[in-house]
Amino acid sequence: MKKTFYYLTMLLGVMAFVGCNPMEDIHDEIDAELDGQLAVADADYTLTEDDYEELGQNFPNFSSLDDAKELIPTLLSDLYPTYGAGSQLNVSFDLYDPLRVEEYTVTSSDYASIDLSNEYFSGMGEIADFLDAKYPQAEEGAYVKLTYMILAEEKSYTLTDADFDLIGEELADEYPDAASSAAQYGNFDRRSDRDAYWSNEMIVKALAVVISEEFGDVKGQKYNVTYDIYDGSSGTESMTVQFDGNAYIAVGGTSYEFDSPEDYDFIGAEFAEAYPGPAGNVAQYHSFDIRSTSANYWSDAMLLEAFNALLMEKYPDATEGTQFEVSYATYSGSVSTNVISLILQGDAYVVDTNASVSTIEETKVFAFTNGSWDEPFMIPDSAYTEEFGQSYSNFDDEDEAFAKIATYLKLNFPYAEEGEMKAVAYKFYDGGTTTEYANFLFENGSWSVIPSVVTETLKFGYQDGMWVPDNTIKYALGGTDYGIIADALAGNADYATAVASMERYNNFDRRPGASAYWSDEMILEAMNALLDEIAGGAAEGQKYLLTYDIYNGSNTTEDIYLIKQGGEWVLFE
């Protein structure tokens, strides 16, 4: 203290005689001298409940990482007034990190952004492609509630006696005789000379009553409804109806789906000589390869040939004007479902240009786990009472829910791998029943929920008279990231085998001696390419801790710690 006082006295004396020196220079000299007197420390500290209260927090945690970075330096200054320049503290604190579900509605331009020619998705493959493109830096455990247009799968339904009773009640005023007959006999009277006669237009109205009650009014959705009739003898008929946004209408075309291997096998055998490559491929993989650059490419004309062969085989007695809506699987990098409307003209089926594709608006929640997007695993309704011992098909205690779901996952996913994450949807009652979501992690042979309050550790350094948080960004590579690396390194012939393996499996082969082996130097180059793409505007000194998937005989992960220096990403020690 005496020495410090001496310096202060001396500097004040200088001020008295040299009035032209700026005050900030004097302050800098004082700070530098005082820093020289302070201790240089490297220590650990964990925040206490009192610390959070002192920092004005209502709960013993922070609501965001930014809050922690902003508030903790004040606490450290109070706790460690004798620590000076060069000191470092590893500070552990609790962070409230609840699972948040982001909502997004797909726009017309979004479909085009993933090279779709139509403004709808045809299946999960295209939905996953869109989510990868929309959220290229999605973190493990992220959720999105997505609203989009999708190709509607035709639903089949058969009228029951209860349905005919409903028709009798709802249409009693409009069609008294016909409605009474339908309710009494459980069928539609198709004899045109009877008072109870049901015309096609009347049946459409009757089906609308039932479908609206059973499924709700979903614009664009098609329903193929089978019902009993009486035309002098008992029989059945079917009709396809669709809600157009205002009313239910009858639509033409019988739905036919390539839903069995036999259909693809038939095509493979039928065209083995004409198109040996494509025919063999469709029989093996049960989808049509529509990539124009592929040796197994199926053109539109070839597809029409294939559908003709199958429909002629299945329906040899079809008459002129018979319509089909054919659903089939295609491969263009991922498997999707396509639909084509066909009509029999003369001796061949042609594309029905008057038919329209049926699409519906759909909203679903998707989760990003283990490097890909998919729907969360939904706990079946029966499991609540049969497996969990609940009185109703829901939970009403969160801790009990997590414990029982963890046990349920272990029984139902016996081959889970270490580090695997599972997104789970479950019903929860708290004055009303809602669908809740939670992420579970498989570690050390068991599943456990990822808590909403997690412990984080940040490094703070003492610089220029204040505590400054470390700027490291933690980032786990996802599926699209490996594609970015593959594109960036595509011109390097020496990496061809390694890049092909990485792009196929979304990991780096780390087995020394393997043809696809990635050395440390190669991985550094790959990560430079990735960060140049996803963090091109990063400032000098920015640090990234990257976690990436590897294969070294088993699937696991590795980390690499990089800092931007001189415009390049180099290892940070």
C-alpha cells in the first residue's frame, strides 16, 4: 500500500506542474501500476443461490447464455478484487434451457428453394430436405412446428349402421323417405322408381355428413367410401369424394398404390429386356429412379409404359374412360411418393390432363436428432393405462412421466447406441390435456431425460480492468454440413474416396489404414471449408468448438477447437 500511495503522490505532483498531459493517460498509468500489484490467478468458481439473487435473478439460473455473459463479470469483480490482468476463471452456472418449438409456415418460394416444381411436398423425404435447407445450423434436440401443403393420401372408409343412423337424423327434413329407409335398413335404396331412392348427388350429401363428423372438413382430402346398397338385391358400391373448401364433391379415378413389392417385381420382369438397368433397379429397390443423370433413369415415357403394363395386367376388363390415380415411389436422392392421373383411351392409358392433384394443408412437429429431421416418437394411447399404470391416457406428474418413459424406451429400443437421442411426444394433463415434448439421451445403458435446467461452464479472462467472457461457439455438425464439405473438397482427387465415404455416411472415417481415412490435417481443411461457408463473416479471434461424427470401428464423435487468425481457422490450444 505504501508503494501504491507513493506512485499516486508522484503522479498527482506531475499533474500539478504539467497541465498539458491528458487525464486518461494518467488513469492508464495508474491502472497499469495497480494491475501490476494484483494477483494472476487460474481458478474455478460455481455460482451459489445467493449469487443469482445478488444479480437480480428470480430463480437460481440464467434464462440465456447472453444474460450469463453480461451479468457474471460484475459478480467476479466483487468476488475477486485482487485478481489482475492475465487471470482466468472457469465459472459454472445453471442455465434454464427449456425445449422450445419454433413455428413456421412454408411459402410458395420455399418449395422452389429445394428445386420442387410443385407447391407441395410429396412425402417425408422432401420435408426433411426443406428443413435441412431452412435450418442448416439446427442443434441436436431442436423442434419445429411446420405448416405446409402435402400430397393427400386417399383415405378409405366403410359406412357402419351407426353412420346410416346419423344420415337418417341429419337428412330427415331434406330427404324424409330416403333418410328413414337408410336408417332403418342400413343401406341406400338404388331403385329409381321408389320413394326411398338415393341418387348419386344425394349420396354425396350423405357421405359429407359422415365424413365431416368422423374426420372434419379437410380441404383437398379424398375419401374412398364403401357403402351397402339395395337395388333388388343386396350389394355394395363405392364413391370417392373430396372437400373443395366449400362442399364435398364426387371425384373420378380409382386409387391404385404401388404398395407391395410384387408390383415393382412385375415391372422389373416385364421390362428386363427393354430397359435392363432401370428394370433391375426398380425390382431391387422398389422405387423408380428419376435422376436424369443416372444409368437407371426412368423417363416420363418409360413410366407411362410401366403403368400401362401393370394396369392392363391388373384390370384386363377395364372399359374406355376408366380412370386411375396411381401412387408410386420415386428416388431422386431421397425416396418420395408421386401421383399420376391416368385414363384409358382406346387400347392404352394416357395422362388425364383434366385431373387435378389432391393436396391438403398439414401441420406437424418435427425434431432434429442424431443429425436428421423426423417426427418425434409418440407414446401410444394404450401405453398410459397398460404400461404406465395411469387412470387416463396421459400423465399428470412430470417427474413420473420422465421416469416411466425412460423405462419404456429401454424396452422398445433395445439396440440403442451410446449417445443416441430420442425425441418423444407425450400427453400431459394440467387442467387440460396437451401434447408435450422431451428429449431423451441414451448413456451408460439407460435412457434419461435432458433436463430443462443444465449446468454450463464459461471461461472469463481479466483484460483491460474488466472480466471478459470467452467467445467460443459450440457447434455440432448436421447432415447438410457434410454436404457443404463434400462440395468444397470435390476438386481434390487425393480426397475422393474419403469425401465419398463422408458424404454417404455423414461421418469421418478415422481408422488408420482405411482407404477413406481422414487424417487430422484433412479434418482441419474440411472444417476450414465448413466455417468459411457457415461463418464467413466471423471476426478475428472468434473461436469455434466443433463436434463431428466419426467411425473408428464404432460410431462416436470427436471435437476440434479452432480460432480465426489472419483470415484462416487454426487450431486453438
